[in-house]
Amino acid sequence: MTRLHPEDAYEMEVNRMNPWERNYKMAPKIREMYPPGTRLVLHYMEDPFAPVPPGTRGTVDCVDDQAQIHMQWDNGRRLAIIPGVDSFRKLTEEEIMDEQGPDIPEDGPAPAMKM
């Protein structure tokens, strides 16, 4: 009798699952990868009716039980992205720092100008 490697057994189990079960099983890993507050940039959204435009940035609100990442987009939209269907990536630390603008000098903000 041949024993399967644990990863092979897991893959066989996942292949037998229906899409709902597969997504439900993936959700904890997606939550770990994209916790609330994570900044993402969208490359492409598979939505024929009202996609969020490519290049739009947003903040993760939550990940639901079907592994959909619910977003608050910077353009005001609230629409989930689906890993494996939509294309996106996390912003780098440098991109996040650039969004936050220049640092305030150590001696405090510049005094207000009198008119």
C-alpha cells in the first residue's frame, strides 16, 4: 500500500471540493495574508458591469467566508476583489510612505502666515 505525501492528499481533497467548500477552506489563509488595513492596488477586475478602474488603490476592510477581499477604494467605491480572478498586489512600504506625504520636521510644523 502506497502512502500519499500530506501535500498530495490535501491537493486531492481540495480537487474533490465544490467551489464553495474550496473558498471556505481558503478564507483563513487569505485573512492572514490581507488583514484589515492592508493597502492594495488593483491591476484588473473581472467585472463586466462596473469594475473598479485599473490602478485604483484601496484599503482592505475584511475577508469574508468565501475568501472575497472587501475593499474601501480610494475613489469611494466599496467592492470586493476575488483572489485568483482579479489581479492586484499589496502596496510596498515605499508606496505607502509616499501616500502619507512628507514628514513634519522635528521642530514642528511651520508657523501660519499672517496676512
